[in-house]
Amino acid sequence: MIIGVVVIESLLYGLAIIGSAKYFTQAPFVNPAGAFNKAETETIILHVARYDLPEFAGGLMMAAAVAIILSTANTYLMIPSTNIARDIYQRFINPQVSQKKIILLQRALIAVLGVVAYIAATFFKSILDMAFTAYTMVGAGITPALLAAFLWKRTSVAGGVASIAVGMLVTMVITAANFILPEPLMETDYIIIPAASASILTLIIVSLLTPPPPEEKWKPFWSHATK
């Protein structure tokens, strides 16, 4: 799988570089004022598939792009709907709920989250900015707590939850400020720096200020160190 990903990604990068070399100075990638149009660069491979590749190869490329978009969108809707239905509703609100009702709830949540995602997407200037924000939420919110759970025995539940909350909150505040202020507070590419820093700092401080987790919580991950 790793070899396949490296090969496919290298081919896509090469195609994007070749396409940008051809269209770099042409519309719609450059606006009438001569400035580089960042949002349009997301379509460079599709542009090449439509206008430069043979019809059969271009059609395959377009089909692959649609498949990637649909599979990614489905995954991004199914994961949070499952989390809300299973980890929140079933665990804390209605533990006795039937499997049939859980499935119906997940389906309804997929539709609701899809509408929310569509509304949220209208606020971004480009898909690239939206993707950066989504990955920043994951990188700054979830990743520090997830890694700490495996790498630091002192990590507490409160520290992990606080880390996730702070990382996501900082990301959302800066993103909202970029929409509201006349000039962006920070480029989307760099929001990860303050968000991750705040998340990691919160994780360390809250974990040290709260009781350590019981041994049975961390011992399965550290059994090699006790032998």
C-alpha cells in the first residue's frame, strides 16, 4: 500500500507540476490584475485532464477525481455521525437504545451534518483553505492527546479532553476572525502553530494539575517497559 501511494502521489505531483508550467500565466489561474489565483490551483489536474490528456485517459482521471471526492465526503460524514450516535448518545444518554434506532439516528445525522458541512463550506474562499482548517482541527485538537495517551504515562483524562477542546477552540477562533476582520488575522496555512502549541501546553499543565490515571489505564501500553 505504501509503495502504491508513493507511486500514485508522485505521478499526481508530476502531472500538477506539468500542468502549472503550462497554465501558470493563463486564466483562470491568473486574474485580470495579473495576481496568482490561489483558489483555482485546486483545479489544475482536472484542467489538464479535460484539455490535454487523450479523451479516454482524461475520462479516467475525472472519474478518479469524483471517486476521491465522494469517498472522502462519505467518510467525513460517517465518522462524526457514528461518534455522536455511539460515543455520546448511546454511551451517556440512552445506553439501552436498540441497534435499529442507532442506525436510523446515524443516517439522520449524516444528512444533518451534510447540510452543516455545506453551509460551513460557503464561508471558505477555496477548498484548500477548508481542507487546511479541517486538518488543523485534527492535528491541533486530537493528535497531541492521542500521542500522549501512548507516550506519556502521566496523561490524565482531564488533560486530554482539555487539550482537544483548546486546540479546536483556537483553530475556530482564528478561522472566525479571518472571516470577520477586513484583513486575515493569520494565513490558514499557519493556524496549526498557535493551535497545536496551545493544545500541547494545555495537555501538560492540566495533566500535571489533575490526579494521574490509574495504572490499569496505561499499563497495557507500557508493559514492555516494566519487563
